[in-house]
Amino acid sequence: DGGVGAAGGGVGGVVSGDGGDGGDGADGDVGADGTRRLVLPPSLSRNDRRIVHALAEELRLDHASEPVNGYRCIVLSWRPITPVPAPAATSALSPAPAPAPAPEP
């Protein structure tokens, strides 16, 4: 039915990594720089669209209302986060050694 996350025919709900158009007109869903796009279906209610835009703001996703196959659709886009490897432990970051026990009298 073209719901969110559903791939295939119709408009909306397509995140593409295969480069296919899926019949949705959302060409180039994965950009050369790794940017991903999600086209939501035009059947969202006004309230649903308002919620999607608000959530996109909170999640720091790019969001816009764009024409897709003659329908106004919300398009979300983002760049996947590349994990940064943890730095190797250094003496400055290592815990201090335990003090030597005091000699017994």
C-alpha cells in the first residue's frame, strides 16, 4: 500500500539503496555523498504531516514537502553517521596507579 518503509509501486515510503526507481519517481534516493532519502506517502493527514515535520526537527533530519509524481510528499533526508573509533588508551587518560602500601612499623 506504499506505507512508510514499504518499497515498491506507488508513491512514498521508499528508502532506496538499490538505485531502482520502484515506480515512485524518487530517483537518486542514495546520493553520491551517502545522503539517504525517504519519501512519505501523500495520503498523510495534515496533522500527521505536522507531526512528521516536528519529529524531523527533533531528530535533526532535513525535511521538505516536494512534488513526487504530481503529489505533494514529505521527503526526509539524512547522512548516515560514520562511527568514530575510540582513541587508544594513553597514560593521560589511564587511571593513576594505586599507591604503594605503607610499610608496617
